[in-house]
Amino acid sequence: MSHSGSYIRIDNISRRYGSVRALEGVSLDIAKHEFIAILGPSGSGKSTLLRLIAGLDQPTEGRIHFDGKDVTELAPHKRGIGMVFQEFLLFPHRTVRENLAFPLRMRNEPRAAIEERVEWVAGILSLNTLLDRYPSQLSGGQQQRVALGRGLVSRPTLLLLDEPLANLDRELRQEMEIEIRHYQKRLGIPFIYVTHNQEEALSMSDRIAVINNGRLEALGERQAIYDHPETPFVARFVGKSSKFQGSVLPDGKSVRLTRYDHEFALPTGSIFKYGDAIDIFVKNERFDLDRKANGGAGITCTVIDVVLRGPFLEYVLETDRGDTLIAVKPKRNEPLLARERVLLSWNPADCHIFRAGA
């Protein structure tokens, strides 16, 4: 999995706490100017991985290299990293200027150097007019920028971010996603961003590493992770999907759903053969809904509820077998209404198929 452009190399890292395996055999290469998101559910091991990279914890096995240098046993303050956490951790009785200067003061930097660095980071993060304010006088987004500034003020060669937007409201989070990506491109240093929020990971990163149960489940460019999931977990976790079960028909080229009278063609080049039991995942926005619910190929449903999601409508559907499915469609002139009958189907190229129980 290595490539020659790697600036950070995580080589077969494992971390155990007694009999608990927090991480198992994770290898990852990160390029010099890359924004990589570590995405996974709570307890998956992603924060453990961040702590190991930071030097706040030691791996049970494996090595970590920065720019060709083995840093596995190096103390955190000697690794040239910055960190930004979920909690802003700002000192309430110190001004923005003093909060930004704090990491440099701890390192006994000369006063002139501290002033220059504070002005530099304030310029990048548009904090110049706020330097004499106290945290209580700042908005949530401004406080987040100060926390980011404290991670950047010592000009790290790598910035680690641990769920930094979790405490912000949705609108502010989306603004900060754009800003943080912009800062990373401007600074040209690697950002490693831990989150359980797939929207954040997809909107900000160049590549996404999906961690599940302490293992690296998938690694790839964000669009590929979304459009071409390699495992059932990734299909379920990245993007909202519905799951169906089925089996391959005697022709070896089509599938019949287990619970529904619906058949569809397997994608070309499929590895499955007659009799194979399979799990089928379809992203909620990939469903086609047809008002002509009598006849035709698909699953007959009743619209139970219509939820407005900005420019999209989320249709809550109940199948004739009593299952609930959700289809997301752009708003149109004649939206479907509650209690309408519809035929739900999908393009075979838009579904992800795995061996049952994989």
C-alpha cells in the first residue's frame, strides 16, 4: 500500500489494551500536501490512531515514520505536529492574542518570534481584529478559528484534528468545512482529520480511510469510497443506503429479491453464479420512483411521509411487506404526496452487491 510520495508512513500499527484490540495491523501512507479523513463509528479505533501519530500513546506493534524518520518512540513535542480537539480548550481569562501565543511561550520562544507567528496565523485565519477579545466575546466559529490557530502557530509539519467541528451547529460546521479545506491547501501541510461524520469526510478530504473494529476497512479517494464501496460496511456507513437480500437465478446473469417479486440484471463482469445468496445495497438517492404503480418491474410502496431536506425531498415509503424504505429525490413541480402508491426500482449499475453475510 506504500507509494513513493509518502510523507507519513504508518506501518502495520497495532494497539492493544490488555485483551482489547483497539487497532490491528493498520498501514497507511499520507502524502506531503494531502488532506486525509479518518472516518469510522464511535469506538472504531480512529482516535487511537490519531493518538499514536501524535505520540500521546505507543503502539503495541508497528512503526511510524515522518519524512523517512522513525518517530515511533519520539515525544509528542519533538514530532513537529499541531493538534486541534473537539473542545476548544481556550483559556477564558486570556485574550485571543494570549491564547495563540501560549504554545510558543511554553517553548520559551523569543518575544519577537512569538509576535511574528501570532500575526502570521491571525492573518491566515482572519483573526486580526479579534486579537484583544476574550473567548466569551467570540462566536462559536471564531472560537474554533482560535483553536485552529493554536494548532498552527508553531508552524507544524502536520496538523491532527480530532472531531473539531462536533460542537458547532450544522450551518457553521458547513462554513468551517470549506474554511479548513482552504487553510490546508494554503498551508500545504498534511491534515489528518478524525471524524464519525461522513459529510465532513466527503466534503473536506482528498482521501478517506475508513476504520471499523480497529481495522482499515477501506482507503481511497472520497468519490471512489462513496460510489464504489469495497465492503458491505463501507456501503452501509458511507452514504445512506437500503439493504435487500436476493439470490442469483439459473441464467447466472440476474437476481431475484428474497422478500419481493422483483428481478434485475447483475452488473456486467459480476463474480456471482447461480444459487449464490447476496446482499444488495442501494443508496437512497439512487432509487427511481414511478407513479404508475400498477404493473412494471419494481417494489410497490405507499408514501407514508414526505420530509423536506432543503433542495431535496425524503420520501418515507412502506412496502407491501411492511418494510420501511427511504428514497431521496430533488424537489420537483409535482412532488409525491402521502398515501400515494409508487413503484420503486433502481438501475442495476447503481447498486453494490456482496456475498450474503460478508
